[in-house]
Amino acid sequence: MSSIETRLEHIELQLQLIKQQRRRERGMGLICATLLGVAALVGFTRAPVPEVIQASRIEILDSEGKITCLLSNTPNGGQLDVWSKGGANVARISSSESGGDLALWNSAGKPVAGIFANSTGGRVEVTRGSGQIAAYLEATNDGSDFVLTRSDSEENSLQLSVNAERTVGTVHSSNGKQAVRFGASAKGAAFSVLDDSEKEVAYVGSDAKNAGMFRIAGTNGTTAVECGVNDNGGEFRIATTNGKTAVECGVNDNGGQFQIADTNGTTAVECKVNDGGGELAVRETNGDGGCIFGNTTMRGGFTEIRNHDGKAALSFEVQENLGGRATVRTATGQIAALMDQGKEESGTVQVYAGATRVAALGGGPTGGLLNLFNMKGKAVVVTGAASDTDGGLLSLRNSSGQQTVRAAAEPSGEVGTYSSDGMRKRILIAP
């Protein structure tokens, strides 16, 4: 029994020694851990902040280990890509040969927007979910362009172009052809409507002189109605289908003016204001023959009837003494005969052969007077009421206008003959 008890005591002693050793080891471990923690804290607080981080590729992962952001390099430079939670590449910033690019995609991987640098400047694009361009704004060599496209294609629907000299806009129909044009420059502004063949059918804007203008055209593109401004004021024109002016109304140097033409564009009726007042012209189909009614400055009215060649054949007018005059002309326009008010409010009738007056009939204080002239314009027969008596008088003259025969009815009737020098030669008196 004593040996068993001795062994038990020995075992108990060893267990106590083991427990004491473990307590010492745990104490030393705690002390070491504390020292290591303090050292770590001291080390972190004293570690220098890096000024440069260098890497050829940087990836940011989510909790599932998927890339959500990637910074990398390409042959043209740096590139930053961003992925959505679903794994779609939705954004990219990169460099190109022309500069920087920014591209955005939807979750289906279709491009929806972009900003790009190109050779002329920058370009901004907005695209539909299908990937087709919906609109873009782009810098050009001399200005900029803004374009909206149709919903079913990338064909232009609206385009606006701007440069240093002008601004031009176009609206396109569903067939892709221009339907509306508008613009502005230093010379003015304009707005045009086009048909399916891109012919202008309506226009409102400025003319070449920077004045206002309105124009409507037919289906063939020929101007049918036009309203504008001339040097004197407004004007209005209506044309036929072949572009010939049919009606024109405007302002001339003296006032209003109105014209009506036939289908060939030949003026048939013209009403206007001239220096003397109103004037109305009715013309033949050739534009020459017809009638003119009007006024002469400070004198009164006139009427002129013209032949087919446009030469005056018959005219009525007020002459300088405010008396009347009627003129009959030949086919070439020379005076053939005229009737007017002579001196002292007496009437005269004159007949011409070519440019030479050959007969004249007039009135005077004592009565009527008839003169007949040769082709040299010399009076060779003078007859009428005598100025010194109450009777009649007849005078015959030679080619030089020298009187050679004189017959008088008063006081007792006589006939006298004269030599070429005008000296009395013989007198015949009734018995």
C-alpha cells in the first residue's frame, strides 16, 4: 500500500507542476500579444504615405468577386470601364487618336450616349435603345451641326448648321426629302416650304436688297403669287402656270401702278400715275396697238389711239393755250392733219403731205382764211375774209411766195396782177 500511495503523490505533484507551467505560458503569450499589438499600432502610425501607386491594371471587385470597375491601358492610352450589378459594361472613359471619349451603354449592351473628340472638335451623340443615333451635336471646320434623326432610321429629320456667315436649318419629311428650309445671314432671314420633289412652293423672308418678300409657287415650282418691295414701295404679282405675269400691282416714281397681261405675258391693260396725273392704257395682243387715256402736266387730258405697230394714228389733247387739238397721223407716225385752237380762240385745220404743211384753214377777227402751200412750205394760194374790208380776198403767189395775182370783192371788186418783183402791173375793175 505504501508504494501505491507514494506513486499517487508523485502523480499529483507532476500535475501541479504542469498547471503552473501552463499558467506561465499563457501569461507570456498575453504579454507577447500585447507587445505585438502595440508594436503594430506604432508601426502603422509611423508608416509613410505612398506618393505614387503604379500598376498596369487595377480591378475593383464586388462581394461575389465580379469586376465592377476596371482601370487599364490600351494602345491609345488609358481606359476606365464600369460594369453594372448584372455584369453589363455600362460606361467607358478612354483615349483615342483624336482625344478623349466617353461612352454609355444600357443594360442590354446597346450604346445610348457618347462624347467624342474628333478632327474638327467634339461630338455628342444620343442613341436609342436599338443603338441607332437619335441626335448629335458636332463641331465642324467652320461652325457646328445639330441633327435629330427619325425614330425608325438614322436619316435626318431636323438639321441645324451654324457658321460665321449664316445659320441654316432643314426639316425632312418621312421620305427623307427636305420639306422646310430656314436660315439667317447678314443679308436677312428666310423660310421656305418644299414639295415632295424638293421644289419651293412657299417662301417668306428677305430679297436681294434685304427687304421683305412673300412667294407662293405651283406644283411645277413656278412662282404663282409674289409680294415684295421695290425702290418706291410695295408690289404684288400674280402669274400664270407658265410663270408669265398676269396681274401686277405696285408703286412707281409718281404713285400707284396696276397692270393686267394675257397668257403670253403681254400687257393688255395698264393703269398708273405719271407726271401729269392718272393714265390708262389698253393695248393690242402684240403689246403695241391700242388706246391711251391720260393727262399732260398743267394742261389737261389726252387720248391717243395707236395702230398695230404702236404708232399713234389719232390723238386728242389739250395744247399749251389750254385749247383742244385733234391730230391724225400716217401709218409711220407723221402728222397728216390736225385741228386745234388757233390764235384769239379761233379754230384751225391743217393738212400735211409728209412733213410739209400743204393746206391750212383757220378763223380770224374778220372771218375764215384758207392757205394752200407748195412742197417748199410757201403759201401759193391765200383766200378768205379780207382784213381791211368786209368782202373776200384771193391771193395767188409764185413758188417763192411772192404775190402775183390779187382779187378783192370790196369795195367794188377788182383783180390786180403783179410782176415778180411785186410791183403793180395791171388792175381790172368791174365797170
